[in-house]
Amino acid sequence: MNIYNSPASRSQPSIVAFAQGDVTGDGVSDYVYLTGIKTPDSPFTQNITLHVKDGRTGVSTSIPLRENVGYNPSLFLGDFTGDGVADILISIATGGSGGTMYYYVVSFVGNKAKLIFDFNVYNDRYQYDVTYQDNYKVEIVSKVNNEKYIIDISTRGAEYLSEIYYGNGKLKKPITGFVNPLSGLYPVDFDSNKVYELLAYQKIAGRYNADSLGYIMNTLGWNDNRFVLQNQYVAIFGS
């Protein structure tokens, strides 16, 4: 099917998300919205574009997004850099089986758009090795900070474990897992200073995507004109 000839592509863009706040830094509230072309009888949205209408001058600016198709696009306005001006957090669900998301944070101080967080850059930087070990353990190594975590999977059930281990706890063969790209990015003001940090979630998977072992949780804070890793945790499921 040629999407360029589809009914969705022939329709006009509509507003799919809206927020209001001062993002230019002049003290006047601005209008921030996402437009997109909705697919009939589906939540799928194409050509998602960011727009900012200056509340003081009425001038509108359109900012294209590199990844601009997906589901349930949303906006959050908050100060992530500490300059006292709200930045724009954009979230778009990919619809993939891993629950991965597209995220951007855009600064618009002085009516100049600057991309300060790009999910692709994050996913490229935050890489991990996931390796099954003897004695019902899985080792996760975070490459960006050289930290190691061990997950005990001994309670996963006899059928699951028997596919991987001999009765003495030795691996039947080498097995590696993986960590998914971003599936959650949440603004949290951890230290209550009116500047938001980013809490990033990435799912840890075993032999296949549905074989969930837990989550990597990274806290990112703005420092030296970029988001840097502040804290890192591994969260596991209870039993």
C-alpha cells in the first residue's frame, strides 16, 4: 500500500497534544502543541510536528521531528536545565512489542529551538551486556559507567530453569540477553528545587523479549550543557 495515496495522508493535520507555558523566556505564557495526521479508525498518527506560538507576539514556529510517526503523542512542559524557563518534553509510543518510545526534549529560549535530549543518542550511549551465569544468575554490565549487577533467577520455576541449566546449576550452553531501548522517560524533581531530572526506564530481557528480568532505571540531570547520569538502579520483579 502506498501511504502517500492513503486517506490519512490526504487529510489535514490536526492538533493531537497541547500545553501552555512560558518556553521562550519572556515571562509570557506560550502555546505549545503537536499536530499530526490521524489514521482513520486507528490511534496511529503520522507527520507529528511541534509548534510553538509566542504568547507575546503571536508568531508561530514549526519544528519538524525526525521520528514523527507513532501513537499517543504527548507534551510536558518543565524546566530541565535550571534556567527558569520551561523546556518541552515530547513522547511518542512506537507501538512495538517491546513498548519502546520516542522521546525528545526541546529548549525554545529566545524563540530558538534546540534539541537537548534525543532518544536515539541516549540509546546509542547507554548500552549493556546481559549474560547468563552458572548457579541461576544473570549478570548485567552497564558499559557507560562499568557497573555490574547480578539478578538471581532461581525462583523462575523448574520448567524455565531446566531449559537453561543442568540439575547441578551449570549452564547447558552460553546464553545472552539484552536491554531494550527506552520504554519510559519521566520528569521527576527529585531534590525539590523546581528543576526536573529525567528518570529513564529500559527493560532487561532474557532469551526473548517477553522473558522480562527487570528494568534498568537511570536518573539523568542537566550538567555542563548536557544530560549526565546521576544514579543507576536495577529493579526486579517480586515473587
